[in-house]
Amino acid sequence: METNFYTTKQIADLFDVTIRTVQMWGDRGIISVIRTDGGHRRIAESEIEKIQRYLGLKTNADGSSTVSAQKQDGLKILLVEDDEYMLSLYEEAINSWQEPATSVVTANDGYQALIEIGKHDFDLIVADIMMPNIDGAKMIEIIRRNQGEKSPTIAIVTSLEKAQLYQQYAIPKDIEVFEKPVSFAQLHRLALSLSNK
């Protein structure tokens, strides 16, 4: 019987995750990934069921899948970071959480983040302060101006000391500040507190 294969982009689109998340599923052995002679990743159709189980999806009588209530009620998180390596660390850490249920969207700068914010309603935004195009402080200003009280919870990540941060950037006092290197345990506690609201 002939096996159908999918690209990482097709799988990412199917499950509404990033391509990097699909790559990490392969790297962590959650799914089996085949490499073509050209080095491209391909995922067999049979691996889709593994992803469904991993994400807590259930199969309907007609064979289609729906997200469980826990996943539908999960936190939607936007990660904004211009360092690709750091972005992948964030994603891997968040995807390893048993709870709360989460879905992750990524952006490489404040400009891309604002585009994503226009497309999705996020519960939490985690953003580096120093980024090209639009930095974290300007991004926060635009979000607050446009969304007001409906603004999501925002956490800023910085290598600056807090006194220096507030001196250089106009950061509202209610913004959570994480100093680099980021404590993923601290980020997890913030996510848990938001999921229990």
C-alpha cells in the first residue's frame, strides 16, 4: 500500500502550530521524520495519529479530529524574539509543559508581532525588549493604545537591570519583567496563574 508523506509546513498548517514545533516533535522522537536526499523533512500519514494523541485530540465517529475541551480552553501565547535559537528554546520549553494547555505563535520582531496580534487573540505575549524594526516598548505602547483594557498579559525579557530598563524604555509598571537568562519555571508559573483566572 502506498504511503502518503507530508511536509513540515503541511503538518504545521494541519495542527495550527509553527514549522519549528513540528521539527521539534521529530527531534524529540514524538513522531518519526524521514529525510529526503535533499535533506528535507517528510512525515508519513501514519504519524498524524501520534500527533493527535500527543496534542490530546480525539477522533470523531466520521474519522475527523477535534481539539479536546482542555486544548480549546488553553492559553494562546505569542513569542516575540529576534534570536532564532532563543525562540526555539522558548517553544521547546512551553511545548514540554503538561499544563496548562497552550498553543504558540512566534514573531521575529515587534512589527511581525503586531501583525499576529491583528489575526489572533492572545492570552500572553512574551517579548524581547531590544529588537529590530519595532522594539518591545513601542510594541507594548501600540498594543495598549489599540486594545486598552482588553490587552493581553505581556512579559518583557531583557538583559538590562530593571533600573536601567525603566531608564531607557517607557515600560508600564504592570508589565512582567524577566531578566536573561530566562527562568522557564518563572514563565511556567505565570502561564499557570493566567490559566487559573
